[in-house]
Amino acid sequence: MLITGSFISMKYLTLNNVKVPALGLGTYRSTGPRSADVIRMAIEEYGYRHIDTAQFYENEREVGEGIRRSGVPREDIFLVTKVWPSNHARDRFLPSVESSLRKLGADYVDLLLIHWPNADLPLKTYLTELEKARSLGMTRLVGVSNFNIAQLQETLDLGVPIVTNQVEFHPLIDQEKLRQFMRSNGISLTAYSPLAQGLIPGNQLLQEIGVKYGKSASQVALRWMIQLDEVMTIPKTGNPARLEENMDIFDFELSETDMAQINALRQQNNRLVKDFHGAEWDS
């Protein structure tokens, strides 16, 4: 299949002079022999250039293989991985990043994230190691994931040049306070679980808005995110039809009225993700 015209219209954010596709592919739970082919297909056939993985996903090897199979030069892919809390100690952090790079078959990643804050260590301990990884050329950019406002403020006070905070974000959750703090401090938001783990396709309002544009509720939700300032989104799927559908959101624009109606859905504040200790995550 030829890459659709939507790829030509991809929105990009510029983070520390690095151009980043605003829509990417999440790979959580994409493991096993078929996962490399899904990555290849997403890149080669549907035009994805932003690929997100993590040490915790245990699929870095497959992600790297999929990138190589695609035939697209490594430098044309924006590749992200994340360091799991069990690797945050000084003696484990950089060796774990080296291991990730070996599995990915890459000399560097474009963005390295702290996957979750670690309650057992001072933030400064592992943020210092994150900065070391950047200074050593292991990554071009650094960021965090699942950080709340207090943790972001501490990160900023430490002078760590993070470019994004990757958090649960979709029309059914209220992350506005966090998003506005990030905007005011020049930090982009990367949305994971952007389709609310399957709740978005059945949402009546999003379906009704989609009818006006000939789009699905999922496409409307992804488009809503793309139209927000400094927001990127990384829906995950291994379904070829969904790979195409998720990419096909750049040929329409939601009206101000539509955006306002979707914004109002956040009042439901349906938070779906627990932290890795099983507790509710608080923004």
C-alpha cells in the first residue's frame, strides 16, 4: 500500500530545534514475532515516523528490527524509549540505557524519558543520570513521563531541559491544570492512552461530530489533540486498518464549537491508568 496523502500533511512540533511528528505509534503490549512486522508496516506503508517504546515493554529488540526492515533511514525516525524505575539508581541507569540501545540496534535514541517517578530515590539522582545520557550522546532530547506538577517544578528547578511529559491524555480525563502548567513552562504533552483504552469509539458526542466530517469518533479525538497547542499523541495498535485510520486525521479541522464541546467532556475525569505501584496517579 502506498503512503497516503495524510503523511504529507503531518503536523510537527519543534522541541529544542528537533522536528518531531505530532502523531506517533505507541507499542505497549506489542510483543512477540509479529510485532517487528507491525512496526515495519506502520513505517513503510502508513508513514509513521515517531515510534515509542520502553524498557518495561520488553519489545525494544522488535522495535529496532521493525525499523530496519522498513528500509527507512534511522535518522528519519524519531525514536523514543523510557527508563524503568528499577534502573534509576546511579549504578544501573546508564548501563540500562546502553542495554536499550543494543536491543534497538541504535547508536542513540531521539528522546529518552523517565518512565515513572521513583518514590524510593530523590528526583535529582536519576535526573542527573538522564542528563549524563544526553551529554554522552545516547539521546538527543530528554523528558519525563507520569510526572505531576510538583515533580515537574522540581525538575525545572534542577535545570534539566526536559521537552515533554508523557501522560494519560484523552477527551475523557481532566488534565487541564497540568497541561496549562506545562504550556507556561515550554514543556510539550505527549498523550498516551489517547483513545481511553477503548472508550472513545463508543462516545456519542464524538460519533456525532465525526459524522459531520466523515470521520470516526477515534479520529475526532486524535484530531482534537493535534489541534491543541504543544500536544503530541501516540495511539497504539497492531491492526493495519487502525494504523491507517489513526494516521488519516490531517485532512480536516475541527471547528471552535466542536473543540469546545469536546473540551467539556473532561468533566467526566475518567482516569484509567494506575501507577506502577497500583495507586491512583495524581496530577
